[in-house]
Amino acid sequence: MAKSSNFELLSYHKFRDTPKVQFFDITVPNSNARDLVFHDGPAISPHNTSEGAWQFYLHPRQEDNLLALSGGRTFYLVNFAWEQPFHIVRLEAGGEILRIPPGTFHRSVSDPNGSLVINQAVRHAEATVQSEFRVYNSAKIPKLRWVTSQAAPPPILHGFDRERQAA
């Protein structure tokens, strides 16, 4: 499958099913790093500024492949190269894998009881913690601040039930 510059929701398959036990292959091709990210309670990552401005991560040399193992988490994605730059994606435990391409601003908010997510990242050789985990303050990036504001066109929602999308 050719890589998309847009985010993707990837399925995985069950390869064995026994009484009360199921086995799933969640392999992400070319993944060379595993991060287990635990949110204790209703966490936001990265956190808002003290003034309340949203902050985002952006990985220039890393593709994220996120699977919720427990709880749920909502991801806010912004990429100015996309036709519609702002998307909100809901991940639930046992749901699809969210692939976030390099160069995408993203942040997440956990459910009230928290969440556990595995990231099967694809990191380029040049990637470092310093280069890949910078925090970007939307108040200091006018285009990012505007696209996430109420004055901008609304974000596209993915993974929410129909009642919530209509609200």
C-alpha cells in the first residue's frame, strides 16, 4: 500500500479465536519503535498553556501508528497540506490503528478514566527525542490558532457515533 500524506485508520485481523481468548496481529509494517503511552485520568497531551492555548506535537521524522489498548482517546490533527486541514479522530480500545504522517500537528485528550495507547512508530534514522517531541504553542502560530478556532470551518469528525456528530 502506498503511503498517504493524509492520516489513515488501519484495521488489523484476528488470527486465532479460542474460548474466552482472542489473538490479533497488530503488526505495523516498517515499525522500528514501540511507545506505550499511559494517561492517568482525563489527561491532555501536550497540556494547554497557562493561558489556555492548545499545544501540539509535530514529528518531522516519525510516523505514529496508535492503537488504544484500554479506555478511549480523542486526537486533534492539523496538517496544512490536507484539503481539509483539521480533523478530530476518536480511538476506542479494540478499534482501528490511527496512522499520523510526519509533519502533522497532533494532540490528544483521554477519557475521564484515562487510556493506554501503544504507538508502533516508524522513526527515520535522523529522529531524536529532541527533534521529534517538540511542543508547539498554537497561540504563537497564527495559522494553527485560526484553523482550530470557532471562526474557522469546523473540523471533520471520525470515529464518533452519529448522535455526537450531529451535535
